[in-house]
Amino acid sequence: MRLESELKRLEAEYNMFFSGRLPKPPWETRARVASLVKQYDRAHIPNYSDRFRFTTLQSRYATFIDLWDRGMRAREEGRSGPFVQKRQEKEHPKKIAGDRILHVAAFKDPVREIDKLTELYESLAEARREVGEDLVPFHKFADLVKGQVTKLREKGSPEVAFRVAVKDGKVVFTARALTGAKE
């Protein structure tokens, strides 16, 4: 059955996507499998064994879709989902010994300083990868930085410093108002 081979291919592509080997989800393959499922669902299948095989594949496809959607939602929200590799988290804290500061950047207006913002995000993402933590989506990170800068500017600080550090095997991201800064 063609549906069976396409479903296996889709499962492999999603596994590659969630492991980081594919840059984007396999939307084309998913659409192709969905159309095959609809096509077989609308057709009359006279043979009981073929019908049983199809309903089994259809149920498997629905289960996978639910799992993949939960994984995508978790990834977009920046939390761990069903595809987190537990093994990496145990190995990495041994490698990272001691506390260290990885990156420091100061912002007056993060919207106008997008290069510095991107560089800060990349250092945070790299640190989280090293430790085995999940990555935070860039748009959420940018909103956080912008919100912190706005909040601390309202309190009278013209410039805000952000620091990415590793402390006790965990990534620490802090924001501080620069008191000696001048506008």
C-alpha cells in the first residue's frame, strides 16, 4: 500500500526535523499523506483485511499528527516537549565545570540594535545547547529584552546590560540597569 510507505517517510522526516537535521517541518509530505488518507477514506474497500489495514494506518497517522502538533507547539512556546533527548542533559553538566560569563551586551533601544540583539540571542542559544536545555524562540527572546529595557528605562536607567552566564551547570540570563551610563 502506497499510504504505508508515505507514512513511514513522513515519520522519518519528522524525526529528522525534531532532531535538528531538517530546517523546516515536512509540510509537503504531510499534505501528500493527508490527501492519500482522504482518498482511501472516501473509496470503498471491499476486502476486510485491506479495510482493517487502512483503518490501522489511519489511526496511526492520527496519533502521529497529534504527537507532532504537540511537539511543534511545545517548541514554539519554548518548553520541553515529547521529543526531548534526556541522555544529553546527563552528559553535559559534567563537561561544564565552574561558573563563567559567556556574553554581555548593553542596550538603549533593542529594536534599533538588532545586530547586538541577534548576537546576544546566539550566545544564549549556544549556552543552552551546551547545557542540554531547550531553545527559546527568537521572537520571545526579543520581546523579553525589549520589555526589560522598557521597564528599567521607566525607572530612570538609560541603558540596560544583559549577561549570559553558566552557573552550576545551568544557563543564567540577567538584566541590570547601568547606573553610570549617560544618554
